[in-house]
Amino acid sequence: MPWTSLTHPPDALAILCLALAIEAAAGYPDRLYRAFGHPVTWIGRLIAALEAGFNRGGEARRRVSGIVALVMLIAISGSTAIVLTMLAAYAGRAGSLVLVALLAASLPAQRSLYSHVACVAHDLANDGLAAGQHAVSMIVGRNTETLDEAGICRAAIESLSENFSDGIVAPAVWLGVGGLPGGVLYKAINTADSMIGHRTPRHEAFGWASARLDDLVNLPASRLTALLLIAAAAIHRDASAGGAWRAVRRDARRHRSPNAGWPEAAMAGALGLRLAGPRVYGETRVEDAWMGDGRAEAGPADVKLALRLYRTACLLLFGLACAGLLVMVL
């Protein structure tokens, strides 16, 4: 079969459905990680090497070098994914779909995100404030040592909301659009933003292109994520779909990020909370707008409800992918 069919619907949607199911059931096995690492760590090493080699000189040179490094990252990551897709095509139609889906299952992170956020609620409720601070420090970049219980829970819920968008929905969108190459290219751009897309003296100029491109490729997923969370809230009686919808319309565009406000506002409104707002990264205080107009006093029970909404939204995402596949096939 021609390998290019694996990069376009309906085959790309079939790969997406299989990949989401595989990852939800098995995650990324620890034994596989210990033996081979993970695609994100491989991409991260490449970004680190490019950054070490190119990030030097004045501001103008750093900005141009950052663009060159981003182009190289895209070229290397994309060509690798294309070669793997071409090789998989030799296994025949059914075999190639399964092989590519197994590779693509490493890109979304439904299972690990759930586990990390659930760990925050568990450790906070059972082992106290210090344990909760340590658990949440594993998933957020802000200073967690001064967070009280409400701050820990808000941080966990915010991380769950934002990472649902850029760690699950966005890879799914680009897998569905472009098969494995689409998913890998998205992951490369997103990883570059997380590593060098910071407004720091070292990375502001060099990571400018990566940050702007990440904003662009995450636009469709952030809006879809908000809709999925609103739909999930409509299914759960202890959440508010109306509150989620109102919070998105009122607050999403007020967030400093063009994308993070959409899932955070939806989650805040669904739970009756206020999320985001002022917070501290390292020694820098970020004055961000509040998402939602509910209470700021979040607790472990709110984290658990957020996880239930997240799990339902993941199922809705899978159902949407399957529905799209059926429409293409029938």
C-alpha cells in the first residue's frame, strides 16, 4: 500500500483511534522507557544539542539562530516520522495501521497525566501539605514551597486542564490530520516551546520562533478542549456545563497565553472555582487574570472531580475520533 495513505484520513483517523485506545489501556510501559527512552526525551536531546550549538551572540543573531534551529528540528523530526511510516507500509494495510498506531501511542499522555494529578490529591489528603507540595512540583513549573492546600489543588487542576489540551487533544488533532508525521511534528514544536520558549535572558530571543509556532499549532486544540470539558460537565451532575461555557466566553481571552485560558476557564467554570490568577515562577511573580468567578479555596475533592471530568472528556475525544472515521468510511 502507498505510505502516503497512512498520513491522510481515513487511515490517519484509524491510527488515531487505535493510538488513543492503546495509550489509555497501557500508557508508555516503564520497561520500554528504561530500555529505549521516550520520543519526547529523544526530541529533547536534539533540542538541547541545537540550543547549545546555536544560542549565542547578540539578540538579533539569537533570534535568527532560533529560527534556523527550529527548522532543523522540524526537518529531522518530520523526516524520521516519514521514514518510519514508509517502513511500516511494507506490513500491508492492517499491519501498517497497527504498527503506526503503536508508534503514535507514545505521543498522547492520557494515562500518565491522570496518574500524576491523582498523586497530588492522594498525597495531600493522606500525607499532608509537604507531600502535596512535592507531588505538585512534579507537574508545574511554579514555586510550590509556599503553596497552601488550596494553592496546591488549584495548581494541579490548572496543570490537568492545560496539559489535557497540549498533551492529549493537540497530538490527537495533528495525528488525525497528518498521521504519525503530523503528531511527531506537533510534539517537536511543543517540546521546543517547553524547553526554550521562555521569556528569560537566555531564551527570549532564541526561543521566540518556537513559542510563536507553538501558540499557532495549539489554537485548534485549545478550543476543542474547552468544548470537550463543557460536554463532560454536562454529563456529570456535580459539575456545571453552563458555568463552564460562561467562564470560557468571559475569561478565556484574558489569559496571558492565547491557548491556556480556554481549557482552564472551562474547568474553572465547571467546578465553580477560580483558577490561574497571580502566581510565582522561581522568583518572578506573574500577574495573570483569574479564570472563572467561583471560590479560590479548592481541595482534594475538587481535584478528584476534575479528574472525573478529564476522564469523561478523554472518552468524548475518542468517540469524536471514531465518529470522524465512520463518516469518512461510510
